[in-house]
Amino acid sequence: MNINYLTQGMVKKNYRCSILGHRFVETKKINFHFSEYECEVCRLQATNDSRGHKITLTSKLKDINETLFYLNLKKQFINKFYFPKKEQ
């Protein structure tokens, strides 16, 4: 997935995002509602807030996302092995 803009090579990386906007790519899926993103150009990291908007990823939000990720893994493990679906 390589997207070439007309200004590629003409504008520095830090100015390109301020003019054209960030090109976010999903780096980590936390659960159904939250994900972590990273800009391909300037490497800015972002995450979703409670409304679904992208906000910059701080150390506090990174810890919260990590905790949510492990809680989701634990939930999936318990549902898969301790409460299997009954076949009819």
C-alpha cells in the first residue's frame, strides 16, 4: 500500500502532515472499540477516545490500552476454554 502524493519529496516530513493531514495506519487492535495508530510519515502515535476520535497517545493512555488488551485476552481465553459453546 504505497500512496504517492504530488508533494512527496518537495515538502519536509514534518510539514507534509500539517498541510495534507496524517496518514494513519492501525498498528495494534486493542478490542472492538479501541485501536492504536501510527502516521506513516511523521510516526505520530494516536489512539481512539471514548467518542471514537483519534487523540495523541500519551504514556498514561498507552498503559490503559495495554491493560484493556490483556483484559480482553483474558476474557477470550475464559470464554473459549471454560464456557465452550454447546453443539446442538
